[in-house]
Amino acid sequence: MKTFCCERCTTRVFFENVSCGACDAELGFIPAELAMGSFEPDGEHGLTRLSGQQGLSFQRCANHEGPVGCNWMVNAALGGLCLACRTTRVHPVLTKSQNGAYWCRIEAAKRLMAYSLVSWGLPFPCKDEDPRHGIAFDFLEQTDPGKKVLTGHGDGIITLNIAEADDARREEVRIQLHEPYRTLLGHLRHEIGHYYWDRLVRDTAWSDRFRALFGDERADYEKALKQHYARPVAHWQTQFVSAYASSHPWEDWAECWAHYMHLQDGLETAASWGLRLDQAVPGKASVQARPIASDEPDVPTRVVKTWLPISQFINAMSRSLGGRDSYPFVMTDAVLDKLAFIHQVIDAGVKGDVPMNFGRSTASPDGSAAGQRACLESMSA
């Protein structure tokens, strides 16, 4: 995440802010520019940016009012929902007071995820724009004990049990499942990884390399999940970033995709704050934070030399403040190779070197195979 300043008074502001605490300018995020704009009411159409193209009027996302409090901006001539909010197909029933707070937390996490995708240049179409290949989110509440709401992905639709927005409940599940890490943002990044596997890898020139690194995704998914929960892979740490990643190649990809998003956003944040570690390795050169560039020829080495020391620093700070490790993972050579592959796939898709599955896609119209899988890691939720 970049750092932002108020365009009126240059005070530091943050991605979630709706106003400047120093000069009271109204603030809003402009996704087309990846910038935080400062605005004042124009008295007629909406908000006029204090620094920008004259005559261009903005207004807040329609989800600014109500429980979501979205601070993303839209063209006043178009109005409606912003790029992130329009991907939500089903939101929680708001007759329960806590559901509004849950929805707010979920959408805030989704905007963080969308920021990264937009900054990389990946398409993020909603189902209204691309019914066949767009993305939609259903945020559901489990009301019947006999009908579990599973967090998962199928055919471009991501379902999230809104109980994941309850910090106490999510922590309870994390402990029950012996997970070192479980967050709203982590869930969304994992599930969007499934979506982009369909869009970037499925039925493309990447298939053989994917199978060489992650395994053959044509293996029976439900059978693999049942086997994982009955008898997890022993010594999974040598090949996988998490135990769940060892269950099936699709889950290995999604877990690695989430971790790629973690480290790239973490590196961008650290770089924006000017982080440099002089004692990352005693007696060695300083480590200067910077995101992994699209044309980086050696991703594994960059991760080892930059992200790992920074993640160790973050964990040390978290421990100093009485918290758990923020990034409790170990990356082996096998995992680093998978992250490098994801980096290459994204770069090739954005540049057009390998066609992405949007618009006239090669995806199966019957929704079989990848379109019907669902993550089962939250079966006890």
C-alpha cells in the first residue's frame, strides 16, 4: 500500500480516511489514479477535487452512506457503486445490528485486496459487466445449524461466511483448526486466487508448467479434501506454504497466490514508508524495501533477500507489542519457485504475452471442474 497525503495541506492521510484531520478537506480514493483525492462540495453535482482536472466532478460511492462507509470515488456523471463495491452480489441481512458492522469490515478488506489487483493492472470485472467471467461476492450468514455456509469459490462467485468478520469467532476457529494465520484479508486473497487461476492459467499455455510445480489439478478435488482432513500430508513444510496447500493443486495455487499478495503489498507499504534495515543480517549490507518489479529476473532471490528480513522484522515488532507473528510462515525453495511462477503469470497476462480468459473465454460453459470447487477450510464455521 502506498502512503498518501492530503492534497490541500500535505498532511499524511490513510487509505481508509474520509476527511483530513488537519484541514477538514473531504477525502476519497480514486481507483483510476491509485490516489487519495481531496475534495470540496461543488454545490451542484457532487465534489470537486482540489487538485486535478478542472470541471471534473466526483461523488462518493453509493455505499458511502450506511454501514459500509466506502470512501472510493466515482464519476459524478455516472454515479452508483465504485469498482470494489459493485462486485458484491449479496450482502448480509441488516435487520441484525451486528451484521452491518460485519459487512463494513468485509468490504474494507475487499477494498484492500482490490487495490493490489488494480495496481497490478489485472481486470476486476463484476458479473454485471462480464456475466460469464466476472467476479461476484456473496456475504452470507449461517442461520440454520444444519446448513453450513462455506467460504469458497465457484464459477467466479466467492462466498464468505460473515462470521469470519467476528474477531472472537474467527480466532476460535483458527485455534480449533490449528492454523497459524486466519484473517478476513487472507480469506479474500485466497479465494480471489481461485478466480484468477481460471482467468490466467486454466486452458492456457501455462498448464504444463503449473502441473509441474503444483501438481495435476484434474485429480478428484472432493476426494483430495476428504483425504486431507482425514490424514494430512506428512512433512508438508518441505513443499508447501501451509498444510492446507498440500490438499490439492488448486489449494496450493490459492495459498501461494494469497502469500504473493501479502508480500507484494507488504513490500510496497515498507517501501512507501522508506523502510531500510541496517541490521537485517549482522555484518551484511542494508536491506532496502521495494516491491518486486514486473521484470524481476530472479524472484526467489529477491524474496529471500528482501521480504524474508522484512517479515522477520515485522514479527519481531509484533512480539514486542505482545502479539503473535504477523507472518508465521516459512518459505522453502519449492514455495519460492511457485511464487516466481505466479509473478510471471501475472506479468505475462497484464502485458498480453499470454491471453487471459476474459471476454471470449475458453472456460467451460457448463461450470464443471474449476467452476464447482469450494474451499472447505471453514467447515466448522
